[in-house]
Amino acid sequence: MDREGVVKRPPLPSLIAVGLAGLGAVLAGIWVFAFGPGPGLGILISIVLALGGVGLANWGRAAGSSDLQERHQKGPGLERRRLLMGFGAVVGVAAAGAVAVPAALRTRAATERLGATAWTPGARLVTTEGVLIAAESIRPGSLLTAFPEGRTRDAVSSQTLVVGMEPGRAGENRIATAEADIVAYSKLCTHMACPVGLYQEQQGTVVCPCHQAVFDLRQAGRVVRGPAGRALPMLPLDVDDAGNLIALGDFTDAVGTGFWGRSQA
Amino acid sequence: VKGPAGWWSKIERRAYAAAKKVFPGHWSFLLGEIAMFSFLVLVGTGLYLTAFYEADATTVPYQGAYAPLQGVEVSAAFHSVLDITFERPMGGVIRQTHHWAALVFVGAIVLHAARVFFTGAFRRPRRLNWTIGVTLMGLAMATGFFGFALPHDLLGGTSARIGHAFAVSIPWVGPGVAEMLFGGSFGNPNMLHRLWQLHVLVLPLAIGALLLGHLALVWLQTHTQFRGEGADEDLVSGSAAVPGYALKTAGLAAMVAGVLVAAGSLVEIAPLWINGPFDATAATVPAQPDWYLAWVEGALRILPAADVTVWGREIPSPFFVGVMMPVAVFAMLYAWPFVEGRLVRDRRGHHILDRPREHPVRTALGVALLVLLTVLMAAASHDQQAVALRIPVERMTAVYRVAAAVVPLLAGVAAYYTCRALLGDERAAGEPPSPEPDPAVRAKAEAG
């Protein structure tokens, strides 16, 4: 091999930079040994790396020859039909797998699980803390998150918004007490299944914080604005003998984002 | 010579030939290297993180070094990430370096792809390597998405929610895709484990394998180059692999690692202790994904509801925005080299790069796409902008709808005419003579 011009002495700035980086690395070692790793160590390491890097790169610039070399392949070179087809085949197999695996996993049970909630006829509503909700305790303007009794932890899709309104303001599926109209909705936005919030009492609307879909709770959860495509599903309510809120059954529609088998789920 | 001595001399010859391989130098060729070194930093820091991470959503009361969350119910996953951050040696720096490296990784890939696009480096014989590169870009974004959810904080959980809704929305196979990627319905006990597996095993292995292929093709096909310094379709001009190019590359690797560690040490990122633990009944405001997925988030906000019912089956609008739009963008990227080759009837191989102005139509299309994605990215925080400007958020939505339709078009037209004007100026000034290689050097190169 032609050794001429290959072994060149590094330029002085490079030597200094790499030398300082080496010194820093030794310092970092002593630091760890003496004090253990601390927040300053990261800064020291980054300085060592950056200094060493600048030194090496500058050395490389100085040592870089100005060479010409023939490209060994001309024209289309390595791009042979075979290679393209080969990669195409790999992509094709991957794509087929990306359809075949989910297709195999797309069982009726999986589809049903997507639409399932833990609400059953007669299930009592509880707060996040698991406390039963007395119908008389709901005042106009109150808003709370409810779950089916015993399912506060695992029932992500069962989360429900219980809303109190001035008497006569709520539409269908309402419970009327002396103080308020009570309605309950799925808390999952029908756009991307984010939990809705931000109750605007004057307009009777809730807003989804993720993509700003707005639903009218006085009109059966109708979409007022934003990217959601369908109304918030309602939870038909009743009051048991003890005066606590109970569900008459599941939501009026599948909760959250729509999906292919939703109407069947 | 046969036997080990023969093998050794063969290896030696190959190594010397490799050391003499000439690589052209241009700052824009470093973007791909920055991406590669970010990936190495990601793997290194990721090995540390995954040693201590627990992919477990079971709730436990927090008992750790971070006082404000003492006793709060958090998931075991969230707990483990807080432990890494506050109690493992250098854990906080390593975790933040990992997140910064992910942002730089995708950023460098996008800039690298833009460089390759605008200079026509994707043309024959490099169409295959372009498709590998586009695949790598998609895998990088996907890996980042799944990693974002792992700390199981409120923001990461919200992000996983959006991804789950996309998976579910796919016609026919949607529920199966959700089973495959997320282990079933959102919040099921296997979900974090599934995301962890994708993030630390499946996707990084795919990236590593394709990256090796990408580099092998660059090596075998030689690097493209701008005209000048004697380079032409048959000759590469530049610096030999050893020592010049190797030293420069090693230096760049150390600099990239140094900058990422500095960012990880000094600039707070993904503060899960501020976001708080995941709560299925809450979402954060404001909530944005990492920058490279913000274009999808922006589109989700400004595109109107378009739920469709086919044969009694539903296709919800997230499918069009979250699945079809990215698929369309990536399909355009994959197809472009083949489409352009057909359109301009070019079947030759190219090793010399175009300057962007030399192909006004290609440049205009590329600019229009980049500007469209940028407008969508800006729309990803339109609720915050509406608050800052004190206008209703729906007016902001309308502004972005118009902007997404008009601004890319204007940018494309402006790019087209800028290219034409630059070319016109050059012609008026007379073409700059392209330097011819020194005959002696050329003879030496041809002699091998």
C-alpha cells in the first residue's frame, strides 16, 4: 500500500483538542470514583465528546487527500431488476403480514371487546372514589365522572359524565328531581376517544381537549363544532329505592372512535 | 497461497482497497451520518433505560425520591421511569439524551431525505436505496411514537389513545390491528408490554437491518457528488476512507454524541413528573405529540368530520386523517423516483447531482409538500394560538384550512419561478466552466 501521505502528523489545534478531551475523560473518571455520578458529569462528558470530535474532524480535514477514483460500476450499476424485485418481495411479504396477522386476530370476540363497557341493567353509578351517587345530591351545574359500581379501576370505556342542569333544560333520557335534570353520557369523545371535559354551563356544552370537538348535552350529545362525526352516546338512567342513580342498561351507542364492526358490536 | 495465510492476504487486500475508497465531502452529505450516529446514541441510552423499565400498568402508590408525588397512585411503569430519572446513576441525563436523540434522529432523516430529493440523488441506480431510506424514515417515526407512550404519563397515555383510535379505525382489519399493536382495547393490561416490545425489539431490529443495507448500497454504488473538482459520471473525487474520511466521520460521531448529551444534561424534555401519571378519565391541555408527528395531529384538528358508512359498516374520519394521509404521503415518496423517470423519459444512471434549480418542477413539488406538512404541523397547537390571539378556536381552524390549501400552492409556484430566475441569471452570465480532472490524476485513477 502507498504509505506516502497517509501517516500525517495531526495539526497542533487537533492535538490540543484531543489532548484536552483525553484529560477531561480522565477527570470524569476521577469524578465518578471520588464523588459518584452527578448532574455535572453529563456536561463534562458532552464537552469531552465535542472537543474530541472537533479535534478528530479537524485532523481528518488536514489528513484528507484530494483523490480521484473510478466508479467501478457504470450506468444503472447495482440497480438490477433482481435487486429491486427482491426488496419489493420483502416489502410485499411484510405488507401481506401486516394484513394477514390482524385479519387472523380480528375475531368476533376482539371486535366485541372494543365496543364493550361494564354497564349492565341496574348497575349502580359510583364516583371515581367508589361512592354511590344520590340523585338528590346533583345540582344544576354539577358535573362528575362516574363508573359502574366495582369497576372504577379497569373500566376505561365505561367512564361516564353525570351532568346536572336547570329543570327543563335536558332532553331525552333525563331524570328529573326537584332540583335538577340529570343526564349521563359516555365521557369518551367519538372522534379519538379522548375524555371530554370543560363543561360550559351557559351553553350546556362539553369540549374535548384533544381536538376541540364540542357536544351539546341538552340535545342528546349532538356535535356542535369540531371534527367529531357522531353524538356522545347516552347512558339511560333511573333511581333505585335508596335514591341512588342506576343505569337502565348500556350506552345508546358504541363509545369512542367508530370502527368497522361497531353496529354489530 | 491456500489455507489461513491465503485468507489473511485476501482480507488484507480487501482492507487496503477499502481504505483507499474515495468519499466526496459536502456538508449536506453529513445529514445522513448525523441520523446514523443519533441512532447509535439511541441504542446505547436505550439499553440502559430498558434494563430498568417495567412495562406494567398496575397501580401502586408512589414511593420514591420525587417528593411532590409521594403516595400518589401511579402505574408501575410510571414509577420505574421516575426511578430511572431520579435514582439511577445518570438516569435523568440518559433518559433526556434518549428523547433528544430521537428528535434529532427523525429530524436528520427528514433533512437527509430532502437533500436526496432536491439533488436528484434518488435517480437510477439509487432508486432501491431511496425506497429503503423512505422505509427507515417511517420506521423511525413509528419507533418514536411507541416510545413516547412508554413512561405512561398523562401525555404519553393520550398519545397512545390517539394511536389506538387510528388502529381501530382501519376498515375490516381495524380491531385486529389494535389486537396486534396494542393487545386489544385501549388500556388493556397487556398494552404497555406490547408497545415496549415494538419500541425496543421489533422496530429497532428492522431499522438496524435496513440501515446496514442502506450503507452497503452507498458503499457499493459509490456516493453521488456535485459537479466540480474533477468529479464526473465515471470518477469520484474526494478524500480516501483512511485516514481523512474515517477521522472526519469519527469526529462527527463524537460531536453528535456530545451535543445530544449536552442537550440531555441541560435542557428538560418530557418531564413526566410535571405531566403526572396517566389517568384514563383525563387528557392534558395543551397536548401535542413530538414534532415529527405534529402534521398528523394538525390534520386531525382542521379536517372536518368525514365518517362514512359502507354496507352498514363504519369508516370513521380518523382513518382518512391518521392512516390514509400518512400512507398517501409515504406512497408519493416511494413512487417519485419511478414516476419522475417515466415523466422525463430518463433511463440512464446518474452519479452527478442536480442543483435544485436545474429541476424547477421537482423542486416546486418538494417545496409544496414540505410547506404543506409545515402548515399542518403549525395547526397542531391551534387551540393555544387561538387563546394567545384571543380569537375563537373555530376561526383558527378556518384560517388553517385556507392556509393548508393556499400556502403550499403559493410556495410551490414561488419555488418554480425562483429556480427559473436563477437559471436565467446563470445563462445570462455564461455557464461557469466545470473544472476538468487533471489528465495525470485521471490516468492514475484509471490505472486503478
